[in-house]
Amino acid sequence: MRRALLPAAALAGALALTGCGSGSGADSGSGSAAAELSVSSVYMPQPVSPDMAAGFLTITNQGGAKDALTSVSSDVAGRVTMHSTAGGAMREKSSFAIPAHGRLVFRSGGNHLMFEELKRKPRQGQHVTLKLTFAESGPLTVEMPVKSATYNPSTEH
């Protein structure tokens, strides 16, 4: 019965994502035994390379169960890879954990997405469609705005 609710929750989350990229929900859902995922701070700096781009976002889990981001795909790239950065070294990863009541942050200089084999070079003002796939929750589709190549969002608290 609980699994039947996950696709509906994912659809509701995806619909909420098509609005603005930030803000807080009115209901906390802190009593839920399932992951409750939402996405914010989504952007891609306009790529300087014709065949590669980076992407950044934050996935928040307000639910009581952990989940994991297992893959990302996009209409603009042949493949999207996930990378961690520690001590200046970048390493490709096959998944990232999203703790219960926690966040997974992809930001410049840290964890990030790499859009490889670009089918077209995204330009500032355009949007790139992403499909985020998770170990437990249903997939989420996100529109990622393309910002200037030098865009640097303010640091989160």
C-alpha cells in the first residue's frame, strides 16, 4: 500500500518543481516513514566547452526514510555523470545517499553533475530537462535554468 503512494508523491513533487526553485513547503511531513524529496537551487552555468557542461542542485529529503540518487539523464547530453570532489580530487560515483531529514548538495567545488557528449550547447536563458532516478522513490523531472558562465549563487546557511 505504501509503495502505491510513492508515484503520487513523486508526481506532486515534480509539479511543485515547475514553479520557483526555492521556498519552503507548508507541511513538514516529519511523520512520514517514506522519503519525501524536493529539488531546489537548480542551475547550469553556460558551458564554455562545446561537448561538456556542469550542473548543480540540492535535493532535500523531509521524509523519515533515506534514499539515494542513482542516475541522472538529460535531453541535452549523451550521458550525465555524478562526481564527488574531496581534497581537490574529482571522482565519478554511481550513487549518492540522501539521508532521512537531510540534504544532498551539488555545488561548485564539491559534488556536481557532468553533462557529457552534449547534443547542443545550452545558452544562458534556456532550460535543460533532467530526469533524476532514485533507489526507492519514483523519478523526478526537473527544469534546470542555464545561467551565465560566471554565475555564483549566494552561499546557503
